[in-house]
Amino acid sequence: RPWKLAEHARLGKGKVVGVVVLDGWGEAPPDPFNCIHVADTPTLDALKKGAPERWRLIKAHGTAVGLPTDDDMGNSEVGHNALGAGQIYAQGAKLVDLALASGKIYEGEGFKYIQQSFETGTLHLIGLLSDGGVHSRIDQLQLLLKGASEHGAKRIRVHILTDGRDVLDGSSVTFVETLENDLAKLREKGVDARIASGGGRMYVTMDRYENDWQVVKRGWDAQVLGETPHKFPSALEAVKKLRDDPKANDQYLPPFVVLDESGKPVGPIVDGDAVVTFNFRADRMVMLAKALEYEDFDKFDRVRFPRIRYAGMLQYDGELKLPSHYLVAPPEIERTSGEYLARNGVRTYACSETVKFGHVTFFWNGNRSGYFNPNLERYEEIPSDTGIPFNVQPRMKAVEVAEKARDAILSGKFDQVRVNIPNADMVGHTGDLEATIVGCKAADEAVKIILDAIEQVGGIFVVTADHGNAEDMVKRDKSGKPIRDKDGNVQPLTSHTLNPVPIAIGGPGLAPGATFREDLPDAGLANVAATVINLHGFEAPHHYEPTLIQVSPVPF
Ligand code: 3PG
Ligand code: CO
């Protein structure tokens, strides 16, 4: 297949295209728990009300983005993959399901590799313990535990990370109970299986994009060294006791280790052991993978670097080939819009702050971290604040990111300027409604800065989102009513949603006859890439999901 794109019959080349991804910005009916509705968002409101033929909703969850079922909420990985790739790929969650169901996972190179340690070593499983389906799923862990023991693992240690972000806060207790039950059953069958350590995902292990290596270090101390201030006789007791602190929540539980009767940690990772990180999603596993795999490593003092056989559930970074062993092959996301545009001479600038930087670069480009053509591309990262909860600084770096984008647009050096504005998602995940409202307002201000710059240069804009979050911040019953406890309190919804997201196009450079087609009611995020390629003046590749726009000739 050729890389050269044909010129679009009706849309000209050479206009600056600003692409804004509002993270966690879905569409839902007006409601007190819809923070986007409650927030003052004049820019986004104007896009919606201003030009109905240039605003619509698109699907951002479930099978439309390659997830196993339509009950799966959207997330940034699959969302940005679809936005950038223009095609729908079966994603990690689904690929792992298939490999487990067929048993192929146990025949692959990765499993055979770790299996060599089963005779004399321990198998350690490290990952997120919930049924969120964003980074991992507990049912996959359960199948893997069963399968690994049937395939020779005699001693198994699980290192859990509690969630409360893709699932309700407080649910960690039930997930630990479920896992403890399974491990007890394994023990009845003669497998020495226990939970060895744990901690909350945002405080222990699951950092991303090298925002804060201390997070990974805290996990290392618990999982590998077995040394933490908090020690408990069981994980269930640990999670319950640590949650007694009124300020505690699942996302930020401190690291802990489980001790045996003699007071020794039950499962530090030592020479000769096997380790599997059972998350399928890449961004929050890459840093731990580096610590486990790289001989040369200077991000923190590992104290001890055990000689282990390590495999990821998936290979997390295809370019770095990290980790080098994995149980399931990742989706091969190819021929992304970023690569097409680079090969057709389009100059691209991409920017976000650290916590979302890889979303508009790595995920957008099909899980590739580098440039396609360094002469044409520039990716800029604004450092996120570390150690400050996002509900304490809900404006985050939205305006800074937008100002970088504005400068890139005005510079005349770029044809596409692409950003991710994180607030609705990152603050939404805290479950703090007041703060989320402030965050949504800041995101709207950021969009205004970018649209003003597009206006100045006669460019085109595309404003969309990767999945829902801030538009629904409460746990609801089946009929959609907020669930209240006996005191009338609601439970905040920290997770993403199943809602569609808006997309708006416009700007002085957009051909007057360009509008959204009406024949694609079920379109989703994967239809955006062809749309953006069109706006750069090219026909999209034939194998892409169809463009959202039509261009009618405008009479003089
Ligand atoms: C996270 O990793 O922060 C959440 O699990 C998912 O959020 P994201 O998909 O918006 O990054
Ligand atoms: Co999110």
C-alpha cells in the first residue's frame, strides 16, 4: 500500500489544523452531578449551539474502540489509539481474554520462559486488583492463577495495587476478599499461594510518563525488598486497617507487606523467581518494567536487583521492546494518521503536561514513543506538578499547554498542532465535584486560547474528547437516579463513563460547504483520523473508518 495520499477534491492543503482532545469530557443530560454542565464553559457551549452541522456526538466506549463489550467504559489508551489510528483494533483487554480462553497464553514464548522458574522459584504476579477493565481485570488474574498452577507453579505471590479510580472507592476490600478466597482454594490443592504486598495504585507503582519515580520506588520496596513501614498478617487486614484513616482512599493507600507467623515478609522477589506484571495497559506499567528489566538503571536505588525471569502481560512499548518477554502479543497498530501525515510532509506539534503527554504522542501514534520524522515533528511536555493532588490544583497546566499550542500555531512552523487538556479527567478521577467544576472551566479557557490563535492564522479546529468522565460524577441506580445512603449522601463516581463525546469542527480556514455527514449515526473516535486527514487537504486511506465530513459545493 502506498504512503502517498491523494489530494482532496474539495479541501485545500496548507491550513493550520488545531486538534484539541479534552480528556474525560463526555456528553450527558444537564444534572447537578454533570460537572461540565455545572461549570462555566462558554467556549464549548458556543461550539455546540453555534453550528449544529459542525457539532455532533461520537462513540468513545466498548466495541467502537476495540474493547471486549459495550459494557466497557472508554479510556485514554484505547481512545487515543482510535483517534490517531483511524482503525478499530482489538485491544489488550480483548486479546488477553482470547488468549486465556483458548489456552494459547500457556503455549507462548513468554509463559514458557517464566515457567522455567517454577520448579525452584516463586511466581510473582503484580498488578491492579479490580474489575475496571482499563488496566487489568480481576477475572483475568483469576484465570491466570489457575492456569499457572496447572502448568507447574507451586509457589505464587500476588502483589496487589488497589484501585478506586476505575471502580468505586472502597471496593478494594471486596476484591481482596475475592482474591483471598481463590488463593485459599489453591492452597487446598497444594499450591502455596498468598498475597505478599500491596498499596494504592496512585501512590504505589502505577505512575506514568516518568512523572514521579518515587511512586515506583515505594512499590519496589514492598514487592522486591519486602520492606515497608506498614506490615500486616494479611492483605485483607491491611486494606481494612489502612482505610480506617478518614482521609484514606483506595487510590492512595500506603505500601504494605504481609508477614508470616515468624514476622518475615511472605514474598519478597529474589534470585531465581518469575515475575509477571498482569496489567495489559502500557502507560502505568512501563516504569516498573524498566526497573525489573534494565541492568543499568539510575532512577532510584533498587538496593537489590534480583536475577529473575520477567514477563509482561503484554509488551508495553513496541519500540523499546519492553519488556522483552510477554504473555500476549499487543495489538499491532499500524499506518496511523501520524505516520501518513509525516510521510506526506505535514509538520506536527504535539503538547500536553506530563500526566497526559504520552496520550497525544505515544497512544496517538499507536503506542510508539518516537518521532516518525524528527525534521517535521516536535513534541513538547509541560512538567506536571508532583505531589499535589489534582483536586487541590484543578486548573493543572491547562493554560500553559494552550499557550504553547497558541505559540506553535502562530509560529507558522506547523501544519497540525495537537494537544490534550487533562482537567476533566484527572480532577474527575478524584471524585471531588467542586474541584472538577473548576477544572472543566480551566479546560474551556484553554480551548478558547487555541481557537483564538486558529482564528488569527485563518486555520481550522477540531475539538473532541477521548472518553467521558466529568459529565457524570455520581454512582447511579439502574434507572439513572443517584444512589443515596441512609444519611442522604451520594457516592462520587471516580471512573470514566459509557457516554459519547462531542466533536466540533470550524475555523476561518474550513471550506464553507464542509459539514458533518448525516449517514454515520454510529460513528466513533476511529472516524476522527480520516476527518483530520481531510482537513489537511488529503483523501484518507481507504482502509480507515470513514470521514465524518462532507463538502458540498457552495454557490457564489
Ligand atoms: C488512569 O490510568 O489514570 C485511569 O485508570 C484511566 O484514565 P485515562 O484512561 O484517562 O488515562
Ligand atoms: Co481517566
